[in-house]
Amino acid sequence: MDRIEALKEEPILAHSASHIFCIGFNRCCTSSLASYFRRQGIPSVHWKDGQISKTIRSNAETGQSILTGLEEWKAFFDMEQFD
């Protein structure tokens, strides 16, 4: 199988160290984008009741890598939280 055929078979980002952060306004297709990325084999999370942003903030405040505890996902959508 040549390289082009291999790319068609398996998404590159699913096994890459790269991460995707979708930052934008509410009601701008973030849940649809997260769904699309999941269908492409890229582990994605959408909002999760504000827990994504709470985890990132807590990690930053305690000097940890901001993605500690979020390792299962490669793509993050709609991460805001309101206190």
C-alpha cells in the first residue's frame, strides 16, 4: 500500500502528538465539528459541562501541564466556563 492509500485508511491526527482547540463563539457549529472529528477517528470532546475549562485552569494554577487528566482527547471544542 502506498502512502496515499495509507492516509485514506487511517487519520493522521488520531496517532499524532498534535492537539486541536476550537475557540469561537457559542452556537457556531462546535458540537457538529466535534462529532465530525469523532467520526474521522480523532478523539474529541465538546464542553463536558464546563469540566474541560475547569481542569485546564486548575492544572495551570498548580503548575501542571494544562492537559493533565485530559489525555484521552486530541480535539477540544467549546471549553468555556462561567463562574
